[in-house]
Amino acid sequence: MKHARCRSPIPPMPLELRLIVVGDRLGLADFHEMEPEISELAMYGEYEEELQLADDEDMVLWCGHVNTLAAERQLPALAADAWPPLLTQAVRYSGDCASLPLSPTWLGQQLSEASLYAEEGQITAKALDAALTTRQWREGYLAERMQDDIELGQILIQTEGEVVGQINGLSVLDYPGHPGSVGEPSASAVWCTSATENLPTSNAKPSWAVICTPKA
């Protein structure tokens, strides 16, 4: 004889909580479309991912932020000579020499990787350089294959002589799944076309347009 499962309803329980939804603007826009009533009741706020360097006090605040992250993650403290290479990496990451990243994830990654090469309980400039070299080797497969294609002649980039209507350029590409951007050299063909604007006066001046397309 089969016994039916006893499914008693779950009694309602009063809850008192605060829900924090974190995301970018596109994600929050989708949330607003799906739950407009909740979005109207919510408080909206933004936080900066970068610190703008307006004066020396901002630099002191950023260094304190980095030291706090290192202490919270029980990582070695930074030596005095470690700050210049860390600032160089931070500026390259932000893409602006007047702003420094505040991302705990990115900063924690730099400190954690450099801690593997720490000396005398401190993260030194040598440790940061060693971590950067290891990371570039670990993430450099695409760049190495591209370099091989150039050396083998599969990608032909003329660096000598003169060619009318052709320029060499560098394309910055982002591949899905790859943590960084990759620079790819390319040759572009350029040509000019002219067109006379239909002006009401007889003093019509030709207008020039320059169009660049990748060389086949």
C-alpha cells in the first residue's frame, strides 16, 4: 500500500531584512524593467571604481587603501621600493595617469601574486616585477602565436620603403575569455574621394572624405 507524502504547507514567517542589489547600469536597467515597483522603492547609489588624483592627500588615501587590503588578507607589507612599480601597473590598468583603481579584486590579485616572491616578509619591487613577468608568460599565448605568424610571413607588415595610400597601424583586440587586451599590427589601405556639395551659391567648395579599410 502506497502512502501519499504528507505535504504540509510552510507557514508564513515574518521577515525583516534589507536587500542590496549590486550590478552595473545595464543590469540595474534590466532589473528596473522586470521589477519597476521595487525599483521605485529602492534607494539608488553609486560607488567609484577609481580614485582621481587631485592632490597629495589622494595618493596617501590610495596607499592606505592598499595597505588595508594587504592587512585584511594577511599578506606581507609593501616595501618602500614596491610602490613605483605598483603605481605603474595601476595606471596601465586604469588607462589614466590621473586615476588609480580601487578594485579589491585587482589589487588583491597583484598583492597575492607578488607575495609568492616576497623577501624578508615584505613585497618588494623585485617581487612585483617577478609576479608581472610570470603573469605575462602565463597569459602570453595569443601574443606569442601572433608574433609567430608575423615571423613566418602569414601576416605581412612592410616596415621598409614607401607605399602610396597605405599605413601601418596597431589594433587593440579583446578576445572573449582572455583577461587582457592584445595588440595586433595591421596594414590599412587609404583612399580619398571628393564630392561637391550642392550649395545655393556658385562658390561651391569640394569636400574631402578619407576612408580607411584593412588591407586584404
